Amino acid sequence: MKTIQPVAKALTLGSTNTNGKGATEVGLDELLNLDQGRMSRRVFHDSDIYQLELERIFARCWLFVAHESQLKKPGDYVSAYMGQDNVLVVRQRDGSIKVFLNTCPHRGNKVCFSDVGNTRQFICNYHGWSFGIDGRLKGMHASEAFDASNFDLSGFGLHEVPKVDSYRGLIFATMDSEAPSLAEYLGDMRYYLDAVFAMDSEGTEFVGGCVKSVIRCNWKYAAENFVGDALHAGWTHDSGAKAMVGASVGELHKDVESSYQVNFNGHGWEFNQDIVGNCASLGDKELIKYLYALQPKVAERLGDLRSRMIGSISSCTLFPNTSFLAGQNTFRTWHPRGPNEIEVHVWTFVNKSAPEDIKERWRKGSMLTFSPSGVFEMDDGENWEYSTRTNEGYITKQHDLYIGLGMNTQILDSEMPGNVFQGQVNEANQRAFYQRWLDLMESASWADVPKRDTPKEGVR
């Protein structure tokens, strides 16, 4: 079994490295040359890289675990994943949220097998260990045997995830007690998140439950697709768009002057300002009417720019593995299951104050387009699977991939927060995503992670 070095400046990657020197260590920075728009295919399939991702990214970053609307009462819980670690997100009696590893400290069995519910306690099937919703061990089967061993219950509760916080109803957690605050982690991306999750003063909620599926691809393909790949929509989804609305997606990308890519520390959003482009792809005119009626009110609260983003042709990824589409209102997490597989969890989000009919229309529209059998989801899944599978070829992986679209398009004097680039058909956000990936992978702790982006003052 291969071991990961404490400071991952180099990894042993198969029988031949990128310089053809035989079995040797390859520096992580050798896998990416973002200034020249080149990257190694090895980042998508190497098992050593994947194990380091679990340590340096998924055990370190703030990860989405639930929406506040899923946890309305004390004892409400949802099951979620942080990397490959299963966790329970639980509303406490004082209204706070706690997150615990879903594993019994006795023999490691899974404690709760339900995805959602309400409970007064969690009980392990194996030996009857019982835990309160606060994670404390309350008792167990044959407790007298433990008493005879001077067993101390206080030291064996459910393991609590050290940091939990929320923004606009989205609950995040991190396994790393040294992680920066969620506000610092999201930074300037909060400005853009408000356009969707605070377009209405009452906020948003999840409706309909969670749809799960498995795609045999590397998690980064899905995340980088949503972080900034507007390019594929005009080709991959062209027939689907024509079937839904009778128009080509590519036509909507021609107005470069009013479309952008913005990123901040690996988070990215590509968008234009057509107000309802994504929403129109659901094929429901009532939803379009709803957003058009709402847009002036959003402009009054958040300004014209953000009011024109509320349902526009756009996509976003919050680093590393949370993505959503405004207007289509699909919200998803890409959970890694090895270097060649992900488990996708998908919800539909809506404005909490929207009429029930509108909420139901969005739920149905989201399922029609971005579910496992959806018009657009099937296109993406097939592309990601074949990209992952093809890159495993011995000769194939010796050749770099291109990621240089949109070099020299940054708008340096923009009043918009974050790093702003002209035109949503660009790869600026993908480059920023992989720069953040590299920074984290090469850093032994948060203190070592380069501070490339700082929030712009006076914009929120």
C-alpha cells in the first residue's frame, strides 16, 4: 500500500512520468502549466492523487451539507457526505446545527441508515449504543458489562465535525478546525450568491427531496463543467435546447459584452444578463413570467446587474464540489467515490415566498432537464464518463490537455467583485479552479495555502 508523504510536493504516478524518466516522483506543479493553458490527464485518474485530494481538499475545505429548510425542528436530520465520510446534520434543541460522523465509536458501524428524518436519539444496530441528538453517548445494550470495566460514556460520543456555519440558508461544514471562516472562504462569491439565494427577502428552500445517481467519472469533470464551461452548452446541449424551447443555446452566447466569468479562490460563476435564459430551457412560460415580474424588485434591492442574473444562462461551482444553475434551479453535490466515480445528490431550490404552483412547476422542470434521465443531464454524464475513461490510456495520458481559452480577457478595472473576465465562453474559471486545487494539494495546512484573492471592499 502506498503512503502519502506529509508534505505532498511529489507523488509516484505509475510507471512513467510526464518527462518519460521511468518510475519516479512527479511534482504536482509539473501536472499543471496554467500560464500556458496546459494540464496533465493524470489529475483525473491517478489513485495517489485521489487519496491526497481526500486529505488536502475534502478534509480541509468548507463543504455543503444541507439547506436550513431541511432542518426545521429539533431532532430533524439529514445524511450527507464530506468526501467519502458520511455525516449526520442535526438540528439541536437550541436551534443550532451540529454535524457528526455517521459511525459508531465501538466497532465503526453506520449509526443511521435513513437519509432524512426526525429523532430523539440515534441507535447503532450492532451493539445497541444510543446517542442523543447532541452526539453524547447515552447508553448501550448490556451496559452492566461496560460498567464493570469502568467505562466512561463521556469519551465515546459521536465524533463532531469542528466547524459548521451557513450562508443564505446553505449550511457548510469543515473537518479542519484551522480553516478560515465561511465568510472568508466564500469571499466575494457572496455578492453573486445573493443574486439567487437572496433575490427575495424570505430566501430559498429545497422542495421535493433528493435525487441520487452514480456517474463513472472523476469528480473534477463535473465541478469544472459547472464552474465555467459555457462552451459545451452550445454544442452538447444544442439539440436538447431546440427540443425544449426551439432555439439554439449557441445564439445566446454571442453577446460577449454583457457576459462574464468571475472567480474567487477557486469558486466560479459564468453568466450573461438575459434574466431568464436558463429558466426558458425548462419550457414553462409561467416560470418566465414569474422571474420577469420579480426582476424589478431584485434590481431595487440588489442593483441592476444582479437582478439580470436571477435566471440567466449561467452556472456556478463553489469549490470544491457544490454546483447549481440559476433559473433551472438545480442544486447538486458531486461526492467522490474513487478517482473514476461520483455519487450525485440533486435538489430543486425555489424562493420560499413563491406560489405553490410555481414551486411545483420548478420541481417538475428540474426533473425534466437535470435528473438522471433529464434532457441535459444525460448529455453531460456521457461526456464526463468517456473523458475519464479515455484519459486512462497509457499512451493517451502522456499528452497534455488544453485549458487556455480566454487568456488575456481579464477586466482589471471592473467594479464587480472577484476576478472578472469578459465573455462567458472562456476557461478562466477552470484555470482558477485548478490553481486552487494545486494550492491546496501542495499545502500541509491552511496556513501554507497561498492567499491569492482578497475580498473587494465596499461592494456588498
